[in-house]
Amino acid sequence: MDGQGRLLVLEGSDGSGKTTQFNLLSERLKAAGYDVAVFDFPRYNKDSSHFIKQYLNGRYGPASSVSPYTASLFYALDRYEAAKDIRKALQEGKIVLVDRYVGSNMAHQGAKFDDPVEQRGFFVWEDNLEFQLLGIPRPDTNLFLRVPAEVSHKLISGRSSRSYTDKSHDEHEADIGHLKKSVATYDLLCQLFPKDFQAIECTKNDEMLSIPQISNLIWGKIQPLLPKDKPHQGHSAVVTLNALPKANSRSNSNNGSEKLIHNFKNASLNLKFQIEKHIKSIEPAGFSVWSDNDYKFYTPQGLPKDVTAAYKAGLERIAELHKKMRTQLEAYYEKTLLSQAQTETTPPNIASLLLPATPVAALTDFRATLSAKAVNRVCRDLLANDSEELQWAAKQLYAAARQLWPEDFRTPLEADNPPEPLNNIIAKLAVDRLALNSADNHEVKLLEALPRQEFDLLAETIYPYS
């Protein structure tokens, strides 16, 4: 291994502080005299994540219904695309730090199995797929930052009520059943493959260890693996935890006091609700999405005058109904929560409830106010959507964040692919989703329906267990 770099992977339970430890380890390695290259998977801003975004966006059905073997291929191909860059960094003698890698696939997809024999067979298949068939570099070690599910659940519940988090969390993190299953799967990996996976206990007596304590435990695990010859002389370093540089496009150096304010003009109402939904899921008490609520509408060109008049009149009526719907929903939930004295109940996200009833042609002007922490998560979620407008908005927000926080947002977001003008995107959206063939008198016919009868369900229901 002399003359070669090292590949180190950090995995972690929810609430383990993996993001902080990842950045701290990177800085510590640099201070020790090593060159460091960082990778973060999945890479949502790369074309290789196309199928991952489709999968996470529900295009193939609910995630729980997609075969773990199928879903694993999506993530494996993203790593396959990055493998050449990882190999290059290793050949240059760099320490390659990776935030989530093959182990994440094994743990999260492996958690879908109830049969332990099938689960272990999947582990072997996944290992062979990525490291043998695709030739993806094998890590020198995978460190799992372990936090018991009960502690994770407590931490996540606490930070939701305080609107505080040091890393993004998804919809499963508040489900203690899912947390237990995830931790158990990681534990099994450490048991079955002790040379590849090592657990680092981040708690003692159900209390989190301090950040320096966990950092020292990580350092103790990787220090024996590091090359003896260092390319640079080591130096002392003082690292401020709230000023750590973030790998790739994530940012945690801003303490939340400064906000990004970005104005959107003639954007779709769908975009406004999507941004509002994502911001509120991250910072329930610290977000702001303002709108004048004066809906405008995209009007297709070339329609007869009478059709145009009817089109505008219909959309104006839809706009009034939509505003009325939102007002009534807000009043209903406010009254319900107050009448039941549910002071600890989180109000529903009205924007999410209204998304299915959002007029596609509705346009609006609005202003979004986001913290640095929220920008990265919102941009990632918008990029994972197949809508060109939402992807355009992600690039706009990220470009504005790079100007406001240049040290935190150093990596361009698809810099070689500048965002298309919004007017062009709205026009494409109308062509794809609005019925412009008003003169088409062809009847609509149902060609096929599944299942045709209840017996068709038997094969799919019984076959996996036969």
C-alpha cells in the first residue's frame, strides 16, 4: 500500500453528528500533513444520479415496493461513474474521505428483508456487484458512528421542536421502528464483515459523547491505516466547529443569523409550494416564503379569441377557489389545534396538502428567505424532481448562495450547464402538461387496466413466498 492513498468511509446513525465528524476528520488529516479528497454520495448534481432521483421521486412506485436489488443498481451506477476520480486521487497518494458509500446501500436496502438468510445473500450480492463486477474501489475501512435508536429518536424529536439540526433528516428519521431496523442492519454488517465495518459507539449511558471524544475515537481507528510518508509537514490547527468547511456542496458554517433572500418572478405556483414545503420541513419555525397571492396564468399562443377568453375566465375562477381552499384549511387546522389544546402538535404543511390541487398554469411572484443550512437541502430536493422549473430554481438559489457565502458554497452546481431562462421552461411545461388540442374530438378509450380481476393479484401476493 506504500505510495498509495487510503479510502476511508464514514457511515452514521441518525443524530450521530456524522456531518460534523466528517468535516472535522478532513481538517485533522490536512493538519497532519495529508492531501485530502472528499466525495459525497449520492451525487444529485451529476447525470449518474438520474435513476436515483427518479426512484426517490416515486417514479417507480413507493421506495418500499422497489426491489432492493433494483434500487441498489441505481446507487451503484452513481459510484461507478465516480470510481475513476476516486482511483485517480488514490494513485496521487491522497486520503479519500467518503460520506456514505456501498455500506449505505447494504444497510438501507438490506433493511427491506425480513428473512435473515435472504438479507445475508443480498449483502454478498451487493459486495460482488460493486467491488468485483463494477470494479469500484474497496474502502480500507468503513466506520459506523453508532447511536442507539432510542437516543436517535430523542435527539431528532428534540431538534424538531427547537428548529435545530446539524444535518438534514428525512421522513423516516422520526420513526423509531425504522431507526431500530437501520441500526440493527449496520450492526449485522459489523458482525459479518469485521475487517470492513467497524462501529464507533457515540453514546455512554444513553448520553451522547462530546464532539472531541467521538473525533478521537475515529482518529484512533484510522491512524494505524494512514501512510507513514506524509506529503506535507504537519502543523497545529485550531478548528472552530461552526466554521468547518463542508464537503462538496453542503454548508454548516453559517450559524443561521444571516439569511438568503431570493425573489422569483412569474414562477409557477407549484414551485412556490414546493419551496415552501421543503423549507418548512427543515426549519419549521425559521422559514419565510412570501407571496403577493396575485395569481397570473400562462396563456398558450395561437388560441381563438373565444377560447382564450373562456380559458382566462376559467383560470380566474380556479384561482379564487384555490385561495379560498387554502384560507379555509388554515382556519380549520388553527381552530382544531386550539380547541383540542394540542400545544405540542405540529401543524400540517398546508402547501403539501394543496400540491395535488395546484393549477399547473398558475404563475406568481414570491420571495423565499432561507438560511445557509436550508439552501443545500432545498436545492437537493428540487434537483431530485423531474421538473425542469424546479431544477432551474435550485440552480438560481445555489448561485445566489455562492455570492452570499462564497466560503461555504465553493463547488458550482452544474456550472457547465447554466440554467435556461424561466420563460422557456414555463412554455415547455405548458406544452407537456396543458391540453392545447381543444379542437380534437377523438374519444378517450380505456385500453388496459391492471389488475384485470382479483385473481391476478394472487401471483404477485403468493409467488414470493412459494
